[in-house]
Amino acid sequence: MKNYTAELLHREDYSVTNWSGGTTTELAIAPRGSIYAERNFLWRLSSATVDVEESNFTALPDYNRIIMTLQGGIRLRHNGGEWISLPEFETHDFDGGDETVSVGKVVDFNLMLRKGKCEGFVLPLLLKEGEAAALSEQLMKAIPEAEELLLYCPRGVVEIAASDGASWRLSAGDTLRLSGELQGQSFTAKAEEAAALVGSAVRSAG
């Protein structure tokens, strides 16, 4: 019996807002209907363009963050410390309350997690044409009893198949949001053409 829901989101389904250095596309947020500006969310998944050479991150002291770049590399510095180089598709975890500066024009990917309330993990995958990857093995191992899996395709075309026979086709810009009882279910990805796929797993803490 299927105890999870699947929602395939396209570019027209996202909320896009401006910030001082570019635009932010909200891919998913929980609880559904939460408003980022009101800081009433449990977690938020987004992708932003950084169109200025140097930018200051918004302070989010109640959240932990996982960031990586989808296009281009950046350098980050927290609280006036050493510079950290972050190439494409390499994740970096940090405290949202840090005073963070970035250098470099990029398209990035962010997972924000409320401290003490939820946990998350980001898995970047670069797949060659015809290559497959076992998503649930890697994501559920990192976050056992994950309540939601979110699969974002920034480029290429990927087919996601579930062990119950369901399947979804993701083109560039699509997100598949899987929610509910995901344990005992497996999900695999196979690239129809060379593609990038970013998997995220989240669960409530405790």
C-alpha cells in the first residue's frame, strides 16, 4: 500500500523573489504555506542567482544551512575567518547566524533547517547518459526515517523510479517532492541524457 505522496513541480510552480544581489527561487518549504520573510518555516529549499561579485548573506540565527553552487565557484568567509573555496556541486554546512560574505557570481542551492527542530542532508549527483544511482540508499542512510525526499534537476533529463512501480520524468528545473512513509520504499534515478540531480532528505529532530 502506498503511504507517501508525490508532487512534481515545474518552474511555473515556484515562488521567485528579489534580493540585493539577484533572485531567489523557492523550490519547497515546510510546513506548506510558510512564509520565508516571517521566519515561520521548519525548512526551506531554494536556488538563488548571485549577480554581484561580493555579497553578504542574510543573517538567519535560528537556522543551520547547507549550500552549494550549481553554476560557478565561490569563496565564503564566516565571521571574518579564513576564506573557504567552494567549487561546483560541493556542499558546505554552516550556522545561519554567522556573518557570512561570498565572492563570485554563481547560481547556488540552499537547504535551511531550523535548529533543534529538523535535520537534513544534500546529495549532489552528476550522471552520464544512461547512468543510474540508488537515491534512497544514500539519502536514507544519511537521514534515517526521513519524512521527505526532494529531488531537484538543474540540468538534463532524469527518470525517477520507485520500487512500487511509480515513475516520474524530471527535466531541467523540475523538483520531485516525496512525502510520508518512505521507509521500505526505494527510489532510483537514471539519466536519459547527461544530467545533474540534487537530492535532499529532511526529518523532524528527536
